Amino acid sequence: MNGAKQRARKKELSFNIDLDDIIIPEYCPVLDIKLIRHVGERSGFFDDSPSLDRINPSLGYVKGNVRVISARANLLKNNATIDELQKVLDDLIKCCG
């Protein structure tokens, strides 16, 4: 939560969420992988770690605009447009069937 608050401040985004606004599901709603909190493990990036997502990035960390998804899903949707993601999907379908 502190990381989100710092990112909001750095990016000059709104922030008004509380811990009660953050619900960690058992599975990532995007990739349907089990979410695992890697507490006490080596530091680094884990695809299956819970990650706070801004549904509409321009609105900031505000009530109703945050959800928890996997770190992998959040990385994939980080700054790609829908058009870019569709092109990647179309290419994967064409190449890999």
C-alpha cells in the first residue's frame, strides 16, 4: 500500500484508498493463476505475486478503480494499448495457431 501511495505521489495521481479497499482474490482475474504472497522469500519479481492494478490508469489509486491481479498480468498491461495487445494476439494466433 505504501508503494502505491509513493507511485501516486510521484506520478501526481489521486490516492484515496484504504486497506479495506484492497481485496486479494485466490486467483488472478486476468490470467486465472493462483496468487501467492512470497513473504520472506528471495527478493525479485514473481509472476504469481498479487499486484495492485489501476483499472483506468489515469484515475489513480481511488476507490472503485483498483483491483488485485497477478504481477505478470499487471506487467503485460502496464502501458500497452488495446490495439497493441490485439496485434500481439493476432500475431500469436497466426504464428502459433
